[in-house]
Amino acid sequence: MRDDKPSGSLRALFLERYNDFRSQLKRRLGSEDLAHDAMQEAFLKVNDMPPGGSIQQPAAYLFRVALNIACLLYTSDAADEEDSV
């Protein structure tokens, strides 16, 4: 089946490097669960990306998307914990 979405090549690269990105996130964040959750959210974001210009360093871009999502998840979890105290 042919993928007509322009973000298809980014999605393919994301899937190809999924385990590498998750391992990098785990090392950086110190949490397997947070890395896993961030990767799931990042996939949804990459999958829904509209057509756009070219990205010069797509692997670095994809990792940064996942890292940014992880940071948002972490701060959201921390705020939830603070509210429950």
C-alpha cells in the first residue's frame, strides 16, 4: 500500500528508530515509563503532521519532538502530584 501523506517518510524513520529513540529518552529521563509514554504521544504527533517543508536533520527533529513531549508529561505529572499533596 502506498502512503500518500508527505509525513510518511518521517513516520517511517520514526518507526525505524523507535527503539533507539526510546532508549535515548530512558537514559536521559531515567524512566522507562515516561520514555514509553512520550514515544506513544510522539508517534501520534508525527502521524498527524501536515505536509510541510523539508527537515534538514529528521532524526534529530523526531528525537526532539519526543523529548519535548516527555518534558510536558513530566511537568504535568509533577503538577498533578503537587496538587494531590
